[in-house]
Amino acid sequence: MSKKVEWHKVLEDKNELVEGRVMTVTAGHTSICLTHFEGKFCALDNKCPHQGGPLGEGSIENGMLRCPWHGWDFHPCTGMPPGGYDDGVDTFEVKEEGDAIYIAIEKEEDHAETVSDVMVETMINWGVNRVFGMVGHSNLGFADALRRQELKGNLKFIGIRHEGAASFAASAYGKLTGRPAACFGIAGPGSTNMYTGMWDAKVDRAPLLAFSGQVDTQVVGTGNFQELDLIRAFDSVAAFNHRVLHNSKHSELMTLAIKHAILSRDVSHLTFPDEVQVLPKGENETAQTPDGRLTPMTIAPPKEAFDKALGLLEAASKPVIVVGHGSRFHMDKIIALAEKLNCPVLTTFKGKGQIPDSHRLGCGVLGRSGTPIASWFMNESDLLLVIGASFSKHTGITDHKPTIQIDFDPLAPVSYTHLTLPTKRIV
């Protein structure tokens, strides 16, 4: 049974390709080396069979098409190498109509879902629909899955000029929304460029996903071009850090990466070997959703701790509220409490602007980046109510006063004067 082909116009004016030269053209999704040799136009697969060198960037030397990467020769029309070797390249039928050049490509079958497709769909089901990154040779399979979802309107991909910008953008997105975005790079230096932005997210407790391409699994450890051990490279910054394998539970792996980013407010990293990205998904594998996978995060403080906090507030004559970046989604309730207590509200340097300077109880930023009035109110107070702040030395919240701290992290107290009330995580 003959295969169905489709004709694609690849050159509007054949005079663009002069005799004895070659160029790269695209027919459908196929990259092709178009040659003009001995008065004839011919089309070959654009990948050298040895290292994938782009033959369309090569040249015709002494009657042979030479690979630009390592000098292997092929006939410009038959695609066969000299010397009787059988490692030639595929050819395609060509026709001329007027001045235009057409190439026949086998009709593409309907897309079969890949490992990347099921993982990207899982990511979107969890509400992660912003990806900042750069597409390159070792992440094309995953990039294609992102593209398909963007065409459906389910995702927005923001291309950048440097991978560091991608990780900082994803970090900023996590800080501003409380929800993770993803950054995306190729193997080797493309991924390590994301390192500083990943640390920015980690130290500021912003959820972030980092996806990196990787060289083919079969050449790992051989010193292949741009091969780095990205799992070891990111081990200190990523709380969840794994390589996607042929037989991984792919949707579950993506789910766990997102859960770690959200629940720990930390960095999750997955690296995708080149060939794994385009593997067909498992027969029974489907994209996961958050349904039943995330416990409600409303945390009630113990009654005795809550009662003690109320007692401290009732006994205080000069309480002060200090708000950090972690309180940014709850400022309406915090300001209402401040108005009820008629007490000043100070912010950390990172929480600046969370209460307007025009508000009668707003007393500015505390600490080395702050105002003298904020420090005065803290020093004159007899109780601190600290909400969503990390007790950075830069802010300088004193540890010499009775303190009620509201935070999702029970490790946050820094002195015996603290009373910590766990509260709902901000996700």
C-alpha cells in the first residue's frame, strides 16, 4: 500500500538557491536540506546520521555535500556517502512549478500523546499555566507539548533571552501570586543559568518549578556536548529534584513536583533526557488533577496557645503589629484588627506598602531600610504581634519583648518570649 504524501512549497523563487549551493527549508514539521547540483534540485533529510549535523548549513565540495560538523560527505542528490558505505540520508521527491519548488512529505499521522504531553497536562490541571523559558536542541519534545497546550489556550509561554531572566520571572510570579510558575532551559549552561533565580525563590519562600532538558540517556557519562549532572548541580537549591526516566510514573512525578513547590513554598526541579520527552505515554497513563491530592491547609492553633495570645493582647497597653511579606493576602483583616486595637502597624522591608503610608496607623518600614518612627514604636511597645515575617537581621525585630507570632512554619520562633500560632498556609 502506497503511503500518502503531501506537497509543500518550500521555495517561492528557485533562483534564490544558486547552482552548487545548499540551504535549509521546512516542509510541514520536517527540516530539509535543499540542494542545487548539476542543474537539479534535490531534497535530503537535514540531519547527518552520525551526530545530527544540519546538512543545510553545509557546502558542496568536489561534487559532495559535506556535513558542517565533522566533514562527512554525501551525494547532493542520492544522499549516499562515497566508498560503498550504507549510512546515507533519506531523500524526498521534488517538483518544480514555475519558479516555485515543492517537496513531497509523507502525510503526518494524528499526534500520539507523549510523556511530555501527559506531564504538561498534569501541570496545567494543577493551575500552573505560566512558563518562562528558552527553547533549544535538548528540550524540543517538552517544548512541543507546551506549544500544543498554548494553541489550546491553556498555557502562556513567555520566551526570554537569557535563562536567568526566566527563573527570576518565575520567582517573582510565585512571590506576587503565591502560586508556582515554571522556568525552562536546555541542557548544560542553559539550565545552570537558572541557578541564581532558583535561589532567589528558595530564600524568599516562593514556589517555583524548574524544567531542564538533558542529553540522551545513552550518552550520559561520556562527556557529551553540554552534558552536566543537573541533579547534582541543583541538589542544594531544589527541595524536589529528579530525573524523568523511561519507566517513571510520569504524571505522578509532575504532581509530586508541584505539591512540594506549593506545600513547602520551595523549588522543584525535573530534568528531561532528550529521548524521554517524545516517548509515547503509557497505555493507561492519564494526566492527574489536584482532586484528593492536597489536604485542606487551614490550621487551627491549639486552644491553650490561642487563649494565651488573647490574654497577652488584653493585658498589653501598647501593642504593635509587625507585618511581613507572608501576610500580603490578608491585610484587610490585619488592618481591621489594628483599628480595633488602635495600635501601630509596621512592615518589614519586603512588606513595604502593604498598609498605605496615608493610613493613620501605618508607621512605615522597620529596620535598616526603614524609618526612625517605626523603630521608636517597636521600642516603646509592650507586646509585638508579628504576622508573616521571617525575623531577618535586616529588619531587626527585637527578641526582648513578649511576642505573638502568626506563621505557617513552627520553626520560626527565635526566643523563649515567643508564642507561635500556626495559621493557614498561603498557597
